[in-house]
Amino acid sequence: MPSIRAMEPATRELFEQRVSMLAAGGKSMRDTALILSGEFPGYGISFGTIQYIASARDLHFSGSTQSLERDIELFEQPYEFEELRITDAPDGYKIIIVNDVQFPFHDPKTLTAVENFWDEFKPDLEVFNGDMIDFYSISVFDKNPTRAFNLQNELDVGRGWLERRVTRHPEARRILDDGNHEDRLRRWLRKKGPEVASLRALKLNALLGLDEMGIEHLPYRSVIDFLGYRIEHGYKTSTSTAYPVNVSRYMAVGTGSSGLCGHSHRFSIYAWTDARGSHSYIENGCLSRFDLEYAPFPNWQQAFTYGIVHNNKVHLVPVLIYRDGFRAEGEFYRR
Ligand SMILES: [Fe+2]
Ligand SMILES: [Fe+2]
């Protein structure tokens, strides 16, 4: 039986493209082999063929050892996390929640539009809900050698932006809860420099100057319970990028509470009603660019959420950002 070596160059190219697409679409090696043996009959395409292409082109498949290692790295439990409860807020108290800005991979156009709204809305509470800084420089993934920035640059971009937020509206309360990307710093120090890991100067607090800016800081996997609405970075992503299942539903079932998470870089709302009334869970999108090299062809959405308190309940408004901008509080904000 002929192998893929017998393919015409054009067919071979098409075949390899399909392998990449199926890998990016979240298929396992086994499923990819099954699909492609149907699409390219007569070449004896097997699990081994896909394994060969995967290692030659450094592709990651769902369910493979490589992706299992990545998942373990991403979802590794921290030592400690907190639940910060805010049980009372007056009528008209305003909140904004943003996550997954991934500095220095933020989308400047989008961020400017969101900040224009932010400056007019003047929230009383600003939640920076994790993955604000990418920490690309210390990730476990292979680094692109042509990237010109270093770890200090990443921190400078993030810190500069936070400082601007503080200057624009100094009286707001601010909370940063770490995402898995901020947690890379703790994990990196634990693995690569345990002898110096205890140094206060190497903690995110010190590196970003959070204390000086008056920003409260919660470790990865912490939850902010704002009037019963559980706000957290999140840890769940949809297994399929091509046909994703809403993470909001997963988190709603998992927490049994109204809430909001980031992390998936996707946008959705799940609502349900039980004996206690109606509830909702928001999957809060991201504010990063869509061309991050560790996530080829992502099915992501840009979004953020704001809210206003009434009768000690927060009415949250999730805002999906379109290519030309978004509407919030009756105004259009051009991107
Ligand atoms: Fe993220
Ligand atoms: Fe994340």
C-alpha cells in the first residue's frame, strides 16, 4: 500500500494543512487519522502517519502526552487561594470587570475604546480578573526568538497601564486576582529558583508596585464574592475550539452560583431559574489580540462586563466588542 511519500507535492501540502487544522481544532491524533484516511484514501494513513507529521511539524493534539503536560502545567493548583467577600454596596455603586488583557499582547484599539467608556462610567470598584500580564518570557512554551521584548518590558507595559487607570480615577477600589499567567511567576520561581523564591522583591506585588498604587492582590484561584456574584479568573476552557461548549454553563453547574469567569477568552452567558430565583453566569471574553502564537486560529471574543448595584444586588451588563466597537450605557464606543 502506498504511503504519504507517494503523494503528489500539492496533495502532500493539502494533507499537512488538514493535519494542522484538525490539531488546531482540538481533534485527537486518533480522530485525525480516522478523518484523513477517509479524505485521502489509498495512502495507508494511520495513527503512526499522524504521529510522524505531528513530531515533524511540532503539532499539539488534544489527548496527546504533550497536551496533557501542558494541561497539568496550566491547571496546577496553587498553594493558597482566598475568598474575598463584599456583602454590602449602596444603590448606584458601579463595578467594571476586565480579564485576559495578556500584556504585551493586548489589543490597543479595543483597550482604548474600553478605557473611553471606563473614564465616563467612573466605576467604584475595578476588578482586574487575571491574565492581565502574559508572562510570555517565562512560559513553558517554546519562545519565538524574533520576539524583541523581555520580562521587564512585559511588566512595564502592564504596570504603566495600571498606573494610568489609577491616575484617571484615584478614588476607586481596585482588586487584581491572578490568573494562570500571573501564576507563571510563582511556578517559575518554585522550579527554577527555589532558593530566591521567598524574596519579597520578586513577588508580583513588588514587581508591579501594587501596594503603592493601592491595588489589592489575590492569588490565583481566588474568588471575589461581590453581593453573591462569584467573580474568578477561571480554569476551564472548552475542549473543542471548532465546536465549543459554553464554559459559563460548566462554571454555573460547578459553582452552583451566579458568577463570572475569564480564562477561556470566549464570551457566553448561561442563565437558569430555581426555587431561589433566576441566576446567570458570564464567560467574560478577553481584551487581548487574536494572533497569540501559542493559540493558532483561536475562536475567541473580546468582551468586558460592567454593573450597577440596586437593592444590594448587582445588575451586570456583559458587553461583547465587535470589530467597529461596542455599545454601553446608551453610547457607542468606536474601536
Ligand atoms: Fe488568558
Ligand atoms: Fe487564564
